[in-house]
Amino acid sequence: MAKGESITQWNKSGDTSTLRNRKSFPTSAPNTPVSKGQSCPTGNDAQSSNGTSAQFSSRLSDRHMCTVLLVLVVGLSFSTRLYKITEPPHVCWDETHFGKMGSYYINRTFFFDVHPPLGKMLIGLAGYMTGYDGTFPFMKPGDKYEHHNYWGMRGFCAVLGSLLPIFAYLIVLELSRSETAALIAASLLIFDTGCITISQYILLDPILMFFIMAAVLSMVKFNQQVYRPFSASWWLWLVLTGVNLAGALGVKFVGLFVILLVGLNTVWDLWRLLGDLSLSLVDIAKHFLARVVGLILFPLFFYVTVFAIHFVVLNKSGPGDGFFSSAFQSRLIGNNLHNASMPEYLAYGSTITVKNLRIAGGYLHSHWHLYPEGVGARQQQVTAYLHKDYNNLWLVHRQNTQSPTPDLVRHGDIIRLEHKETTRNLHSHLHEAPLTKKHFQVTGYGNNGTGDANDLWQVEVCGGQKGDLVKVLRSKVRFLHRATGCVLYSSGKTLPKWGWEQVEVTCSPYLKETPSSQWNIEDHINPKLPNISLSVLKPHFLEILLESHIVMIRGNSGLKPKDNEMNSKPWHWPINYQGLRFSGVNETEYRVYLLGNPVLWWMNLASLGLYLIMVAVASVALQRGFSLSQKRKGGGLLLLGWLLHYAPFYTMGRVLYYHHYFPAMLFSSMLTGILGSSFVIVSPQNIGPFYLFHPLSYGMTGPLAHEPGSSMAGLKWMDSWEF
């Protein structure tokens, strides 16, 4: 009896997973009950109406309404982003960086940036396609564009920014099946002054957010194909998800956050498939391999292809050369190492330049000037210089005698380095360094190559062993000071004016291998040795791909605030504590201020807290056996998306800015849309705050907010706002 009751109860409860019946519905999903007028019916819904013309007519009307709403969202989104797109007609904020980088692509000039290249490539392409010739210098904010054609690059970013509310509408509609929720989510982005501002200028942010939202939309669409595995639409959305993931990562490394979101969703999806007993292990393996191809291999190929194009296009020497190794520079047209020839292995009697491997580490350098009184020993200065110069040349000698034959230098050899111009030896002693007080001072000492035991350095090839030769350009070398045991080091610190604001060189007692203590031989002159073409030593693609990523990551972690610009903290962002000046400061200038619509942002913040409370209450109710009449779907995914795009910034040591929060804001706005449909937070209520704060986006002139007659009078609700 108990067994029979148990079986009956199992059947009544409907606990059997839909996954276990998946094979019964190979081409279409079961109908989902929805409230009339709250969702846009699919084609299947219209065809499967109960045969009555009234129901069919009602569903057709709902589809027309959905189309009208989508057209409305499209119209409002594009009109708010493209309005006054050419104003102000001067460089604003980070346009000085990304507009300049677009010009570099047009001119094929190599440069360095801490972000992957896709966003700048697209900006350059947009400028090229709309007639920009790449000649504007983008020197500093405020520079007038004059006759230069800049609207194409701004317009491209604005178009991508215009798609964000549209994507939000479609994502929320798919998740919640509620057109009210979708409309609220879209309106929160349409009427957000911050989202408008960040979309109207030559920046990476609208491009990044486009790929993030496109990836989420593609993922949600792919999830809806669960009953049509391996169909054309299933493959389409899977591949589009992968492409957009690669695009997000190709613009900025924070694209990793949306990759993690999709990855977690994929793991959960595969876990559910594993529990579907109607699927064989072969079927599950096919699903797994399809996701590996669509979400890992194909995106990886696309991402690497972006870098391949980047290296092919930027083939001329430019301002980014010095950030990369000598071997990397040898592939750039116009660089002194391009198509050059020199001896392959370092030898005694050679004239060389020695380059530090840290970012902006510089060339080992000396000059006739002495250290000033009170700064160590009053001997000749040794520095690191970021530019090529005659004073970067050094002669390589044996420790005691000069050899008439050009014997090769090997790992473990003890050498002297004589500065060619001043004939002083590279020297160190126990005096403290000028800036890095725990390190020792490095000087030039002696005359015509004569000095003392403190001039001796042991050559160490990183990763090598005794007897290994030192390869020009390719070998990473350290110089160990024989007398003190310290290692030659570029600290990266800028010396005062007495040091000509060059980079400090020290001798570090800390022997851990770091780029600051690693050097390579760049120029190598020795007429007694045969030369080889440096084309033989050019790195292959995978080497320069790896090096570029190492340099980008180091550069990203070492970012410092700009002059007169305050960085912000992650807790500032959700509460809209402080914005960013895009243009202008005083009342005579055209002012644009990046600040989210405070009413909408605070509404988003309240929604995050409310959703957590609702989940807690619902969990307790379900645990106590209560039945919930209404369930809001998709909120968990959006909350996870917000967390993944926000929480990691608390762990970052680099400088942070307000605009880093905008990808997370997209997810909180969509979550507010889902919750708002329950509390009738209708879209027209978003227009009022937008009207009040729209001058922040579209420009202000005249009195400041705290002065009478200002267009923003009475709206500076927080003292930290700077408009």
C-alpha cells in the first residue's frame, strides 16, 4: 500500500524532469503558460491556438504589439544616442587615446596599449570608411577637430551603444516572457544619462558592452533551442555566443567576466544533460564536443586572428617600440633593427647596447654628469634612458686583460663594461641608491678602462647553464656584481632634474628573477665577427603573441591615475557617488559630465537588495510547503552577471575609474526590469529624471550647478558630483 501511494504521489507531483522527456519533443518546445498581454507569443504559439479565431486574433494582436514596442525601443535608443553626436567639436576625455590609436591603424604605425586590439581596430576602420585620413594628432582633451572628419568614429560607437537597450529588451523578453519587464529594462538604459554619454564618444566602452550584451543574448537564445539540438538555429546561436565572447575579450580583458558567466551557464547545462536518461553517453559526448568547438576553439581562433591582423597592419616603427623586446622591434619597418645585420653571439671587444626587459625599463646609459652631493658617492651617473642614444654604447672587456681574438662571452663569465663615450667602467658599491634606498648605487668609475674590483660583473643567461653562449636579441641576461652579490636593476623610478629625469638604475640585493633585473643585448658591433641578418632572429607569431600579452598585462596592472584626476573605489559606483568630467571645467566651456541618472541607478540598487530579499522569502516559503503563484524567471542569471562584472574590481590593485561599472549596470537594469513588472514601474516614469539630467549628456554652458541661472540648479544632490 505504501509503495502504491508513493508511486501515485510521484506521478501527481510531476517531479519527472522535462529533460527525461526531451526525446519526445525533438523540434518544438512545450507551450509555456503566460498572462495575456504580458508576453510576445512565438510562431508556435500562434499555430497551436485552440482552433478558435478569437484566440488566434488575440495572439496575432499581441505579436503586433510586441513589434510596435520593439520599433519604439529602436527609435528611442538610436535618437537619444545619435542626437548632437558631433558636439562638442573637440577632443573629449579618453578620445585623446583611442582616437589617436585609430589613427595609428590608418597609418599602420605600431603603438602600445594595455587593452587587446579589436576595439581600436574597429574605431580605425570606422574612421577610414567614413573618410578620416588619420592625420589629426589627438594631443590632449580640448583640441579642436576643425576640418577633420571625426563623426564617423563617434557615430560607430554611438550605433553600438544604441543597440544596448535593444539587446536588453530582447534578453529580458526571452528570460521573463513579459513585454512589460522587457520594456522597463530597455527604458532604464534608453533614458540613462551615463549610458548615453559613454556611447557618444570615441571610446572602447560601447564596443565592449555591445559584445557583452550580444554574448548574453546569444546565450539566452541558445538556451531556448534546448528542444532542437544540433539544428541550424541551435548551431547559429552557439557560434554567435562564441564569436561575441571572443569580441568582448578582444576589446578589453574584463571580457573574461562574461566568458565566466557563459562558462557557468554551460557547465550547468551539461550537468542537466548528464541527468537526462533518455540521452546516451554518445549523445552527451556530442553535446560536450559541440560546446568545446563553439565556445572554446572557434572563439580562440577568432581572438588569435584579431592579433594576427593587428600585427600585419601595424608593421611600421612607432611610439610603442620601446615597450617590446629587441627581437620584436626587428620586425618593424623603420626601426633601426629592421633588416639590420650583426654578430649573432656576444663577444669580448664588442660595442653593445643593453636594454632592460621591464616595461619602459630603458637602455643602460651614462653621461659626464656626476651624482650631486649627498646622493651616494660623487661619481658619474648611470641611468636607464628610454630613447636610442650614443651614450647607450658600452664596450665588453675581460676582467683583467684584453684579448686580441674575439672570444665569445659565455654564461658564468666575469666581465667589465666600459662606457664608450666617457671610458668609465660600470661600477657598484655599498652606498645606497638615490631613490630605492634598500638597493645599492650604480656609477661610472675609473678612467680609460682602469678601475677596481667593484667594476666586475658576472654574466648569467636566464635559464642557461655554464658555458652557454649569449645570443644577441634573444637571450635574457642578468649581471651579478662580484663584490656585493647584488644584481643590476632598473627600478622604473624617475630621477629628479639632476638626473635629467631619466630612470634610476640600481644594484639590487634581492636576486629573484624579474623583468627589472633582466636585460638583453640589442645593438652589437664587432668587425672581427661575421654578421648575420636579424631576419633570421625574428620571433615567430606565437612568440610575439605571447610577448604582447605579457606586456599588456604588466601595463594594465601598473596603470596610474592621470594628472589632476581622481580615481574611484568600487563601492562608489552603485550609489553614483562620483562621475567623470568628459569636457570642460568652468562656465565659459562646453561641459559634459559622465554620471548615471541618479534616480534610475538608485532604483537599480534597490532592486538588487529587493531581489535578494524576495529569493530568501521564496526559499523559506517553498521549504515550508507553500505554493508560489508567480515566479520571476531569469533574475538569478542577471544577478550572477552583475556580481561577475562588479565584485572582481575589489581584488584589483590597478587604478579604477567610474566607467568600469557600466557593464555591471547593464545587468542590474535588466534585473530591475524583471522586478519592475511586478510593481508597475512603468517606462514613462523614467522620462522625468532624464529630462532633469539630460544636460549632463548633451552639454552645458553658462553658470555651474551651484550658481544661480544654471541649467542644473538644484540638481547637485551630492557634494561629490562635479558639474
